[in-house]
Amino acid sequence: MNGDNNHRALLLLGGNLGDRLNLLKETSGLIQKKIGRIEQSSSVYETEPWGFEHENPFLNKVLLVNTGLAPFSLLDIMLEIEAQMGRKRSKSGYEARVMDIDLLFYNNTVIHTQRLSIPHPYLHKRRFTLVPLVEIVPEWFHPVLNKTVKELLAECDDELDVKRYAG
């Protein structure tokens, strides 16, 4: 890793195929090894699929990672880790998956390109993203919407149930 590890990135991990809990642990290990030190980790949450139907619920968690990687390098490594974990991407939108890693925030950076959008463009519409975010960084400020993640959760109209995973 290059540069100083003074960038803070919030990553959402999730999957609904395979040994979900073990896959989250393995993915966290790869993130720690290839991206940077995990400062905080939320609890694991179980959620119905968002945007499509599937019989398997997702397990999700949010990690606060200290990294020296720049945003696009970080994205490249995240995609490598997803592939290493068995993720197969198709062009058909939302679908069941072994592992998905979303970059929610990178410091208070705002980027909008075809390849990368930070903050994540849907994070404020998804309880499965906001609930674990609020658990570890309730006062994190969304630089575009000018609200904390706690305020965003209070205003979110997503009705999917997000519950702590008992295992």
C-alpha cells in the first residue's frame, strides 16, 4: 500500500449465497490485508433482498477502514476482492451474490463519474446500509445531502426489515 493511511473509507459488505457469515469474515480479512486497518466493524445484519426477489436473505455489515489508497485504486482492490470471493458480475441489475462490497463514503470526498460515485448514490434510501452505519458512525456527515447518517435513517422510507443476525 502506498501513501499514508489517513483516509477513512466506509465499506458495506453483503451477500446472500454460500456460507454468508464465513464469507463476511473472509472478506474482512482480505480488506484488512489489501486495503487497510479496520478501525470499526458494525454488527452483522440480516435483510431481505433490496430491489429484487430471492429466497435467501442478505447478511450485511459496515466497516470503517483506514487506508492509504486513493478512491479509484480502492475501487479496483474492492472489485478484485469480490472476484476472489467468487462474485460473478452480470449486466442485469440486482441479483443474488456471494459478496458485494460498496464504497459508501471516502473521507468527505464527492466524486461522480460513470465508474465511481461517492458518497454511494443509494445509501440514504437503504435501511440495510444506514442501520449498520448509524451503529458505528451515527454523526458521519453526508457531504451532498448535508445531514448525518443518523438523520438520514430517521427520514428513510425503506420498509425492509433490518435485524441483527443472531447466527
